[in-house]
Amino acid sequence: MRILVVTKENSGVGYHRLMLPIYFMPKTYAMFTDTLTEEVLKDGYDILLINRFIPEVHIDTLKEYKEKYGFKLVVDIDDYWHLDSWHILGSVYPTEAIIEHIKIADLVTCTNELLWNEIREFNTNVAILPNALPFGEDQFTDVRTDSDKVRFVYVGSITHEKDLKILQFPFKKVLSDAELKSKVNMTICGLDDPNAYSRMIWHKMIHCFTAGLKLGDVKRALPVREYMNFYNEADCSIVPLVHSRFNSMKSNLKVLEAACKKIPVIVSNVPPYDTSPEAIKINSQSDWYREVKKVATDSIYRQEKGLANFEWCNEHFNLHKVNEIRKQLYQSV
């Protein structure tokens, strides 16, 4: 089986949904490119694998390529194509282009049942391949540094401003608790501020998570092949999420990332995190302060929750297991 993968080199989505799975999946040959051309297609491939759509190639041209070169098109969908009204990309998101690519795909893969149900409206040949990680391999080992403080980490992008706002008042309460403040460090990771607008959004996010840097610090974005280094200096991951239709169709990747390091993860008790049995779930604003304090002050609780999360994730979201299904699906088309 020869597979051609089209994705951008430093795309987080491309890394987790295309590059990493294909790298670890048994195959005859795989080629990765960021530009689809006839020159590349002439080498002959059984499968063309993309995420959502190819912006540089018109849908009619892609249909012609399919007919001319005889490959099967596999389109991976990791998010819902109708964004929340407040999403930073809402006004420019290529919703129609994504739908058109779904329609012509020979196989569509997605991360969860909610997405699966939406995709079936446009293409009935759709299967669920959850996000998964090669626990203990590559950058996904349990290597961590030691610290006198209990380190809470958030790893995300500029698109999560509204999610981080959830923590603004609970973390002010952490700040006002002198004993707790002395025990913890809050680090927000992924800073990328190429323009004034990005800097403004990041300033707000940093303020919410670190109480204006009084509780912790900030780390700049890393390349996708190194981003797990953020968790090397973490004892617990924090994952706030606004409940919305778009967010409900996300994957539980942040739970899996915490599992790699065998650290606990505190999440908003909303989809997709509500189905993670070993995550520490938050139902109200007051829960954030209470659970942060419990994790920070009870080392046995912290260790037990981290190990339990790892064991559950390794059982259900191990990349090698998911890749067995992925290979069967690809061979079926």
C-alpha cells in the first residue's frame, strides 16, 4: 500500500491525524508533501490522505486527478466545519470546501461519534479513528523534571481565549490563598504572537491562567515534534472548555497528552472530556479552586489519578491498536 499524505510541516492537526499515524502504521511506502502536483502523483499511489481539504487545489481539479491517477481519496475530519460564532476563524473558515471534499472522498475518517453522525449526511462511508498516541515512544514518554512546586500547565493556542476565561476568577482565589500560592506554579504554553491582535488575545489568556503572571509564567510555541516537552515540567494539566456544539465534536487529545506523563488532568465536565473516566471533572466554578488545591496538597491523590489516566488511555487510545483498524480501513477502499 503506497500512501501520499498532503499536510503542512508544522500543523498540529496534520501531525496528529496524518503524519504520526502513518509513520507508525505498517505500509509499503509513504510520501509526505505540502503541495499536491501531478509531478508527485505520477509516482503512483493507492491512497491520497488529506485533512479536511486542500486549499491550493480546486475540487474539480482534485476530481480529475482521481480519475487520471486512480488513487482513493481519504479525507480525515477532526473538527466540526461549523465554528462557534465567537471563534477567531469563524468569518473565514472554509466550511463549503470541507463539505465538498467530504462528498467526493472514498473514505472519511473522524475522531468521534458526534462527528461521524454529522458526516453521514454527506458521505456514508465514514469510520471513527480516535486520536491516539504511541505511549512511551518518540516524544510521548513519561520523562519529567522535579520541582519543589506543584506545576499546573495549559497547552493551547489563541483559539482558546473563551475557554481560558473560565479560570479567571477561580485562579484569583488561588492567588488569594497564600499557602496554596506558595505551593503551585501555573504555566501557559504555546505563545505565538506574530501581530498586535495575537498579542492582545494572548495577553488576556495569560492574565486568566497566571493571574497576571503572579502565579506562574509563559512559554512560547514549540515545533509539533517537540511540543510534548511542555509537559516535562508539569505535575497536572488543566483543560477548561466552553460547552458548545463545535467544542463537543473535538477530540480528547489533551487527556491523552497528560496520560503520557502519568499526570492527572482537570477538565470541564463537558463533551468530549465527560467520557474520560479518570479525568478530574469540573461541574462548577468553585470546583476549579477545590480540585487545584487537592491536587497540589495531596501527592498520593495526584499520583493515583495520573497513573489511572495513563492506564485507561493506554488501553483505549494506544496508536498501535488504532492503527490496526486504520490499516484495515485503508485496505478496504
